[in-house]
Amino acid sequence: AQSVSQHNHHVILSEAASLELGCNYSYGGTVNLFWYVQYPGQHLQLLLKYFSGDPLVKGIKGFEAEFIKSKFSFNLRKPSVQWSDTAEYFCAVRAGNNRKLIWGLGTSLAVNP
Amino acid sequence: SAVISQKPSRDICQRGTSLTIQCQVDSQVTMMFWYRQQPGQSLTLIATANQGSEATYESGFVIDKFPISRPNLTFSTLTVSNMSPEDSSIYLCSVVFSSMAGELFFGEGSRLTVL
């Protein structure tokens, strides 16, 4: 069965530290890849997405993610986090022509000022 | 992006009762979905709300427990029937505005607590 794995469930960083959140999926065909963010008390919103083309995708608020097909990975990165990045981050994958998104369990990021 | 409004935003209900959650979008959408987000767990798709026909349910979810309506392209309801404490969760409405490959947009969710 298709699945999405987020390696880190809880991450605590200090401001200005670099961030990398891992996301791996299990599907050998064409995929659409997403990172969503949920700030405290707010709704889920799209951070960035990959459909095709340049595997390095830039999103909002200085985030980026790199699709590495050979590793089935779509890791999220930010060179310097801020306290306002404290949130829950979800990786999601749409496999092939399936309309359904498969979601990771989420990573809770806390950034200390 | 459009505005997706869910009502109620939260509610506390008694065991055995039913609650209907509404989702209103301010523009027409291609697809509407209902998700459940339980504490410490991933998002789980309950069903796809189909306009003018019966919803398409995912494995583990049935129409008798979660009846869904979608009378037009901008509105849907999810009812949680005969509730038990295990139904305590956040219920999310999400929509796609373009093709199936489009991104999902989410409402703010309805936090349900069943006593």
C-alpha cells in the first residue's frame, strides 16, 4: 500500500537554526508532492508543491523542498527558521491518477526565540 | 484563493446525538472532500462529496454513520450520527478548484468533542 513517512515527529530549534524535515513515500510511478503547514489555531495551508520540472521547489516564507526521485524523498528545508515558523508540517503525496492524497503523520516544529 | 467557511467551529455533544457540519465556499469548486484529523494522527479522508449524487466513502467509513450532502458546487454538509467519544476529532472540509492535480484548500475545521 502507498504510504508517506515523516521521520521527525517533534523538532525543537532555536531561531536562525537551519531546518530539514524528512518525507519519504512508497510509490514507483508519477507523483504530485505537497507540503502543508498548520500554524497554531489556523487552518491547513499549502507551503509548496511539486508536479513536474525543476525538482527544487521554492515555496512561501523562505521554504524549499527537493524532490529526489531515486530516494523517493521530498524533504523540506529552510536555512534560517524564525519563531513564527512554529507549526505542524504535513507532507502529502498524490500517486499516479489517484485523486486521493496520502498524508504523513506530521512534524511538530517548535522554534525557541 | 477562495474562502472556505465551516460551521460550527467547535461543539460539545452528548453521546448518541448527531451533529451536522456545514462547508460553504465562496466560489465554485471541482471537488469537495471531508477529512478527519484526530489528535496525534494524520489526516484521514472520510469521503468525496459528489454534487447531486451519493458521496464516495473511503474504507472504514459508511453512509449511515457519516451522511454527506452536496446540493450544489459551493456547499456541502457532513453529519456525524449517533456519536460516541471515539468520534471526538477535528473534521475538515477541503476543496479543489481546478483539475484533480490541483492543490487542496482547507476550511478551518470543526472541533467536535463527544462526552
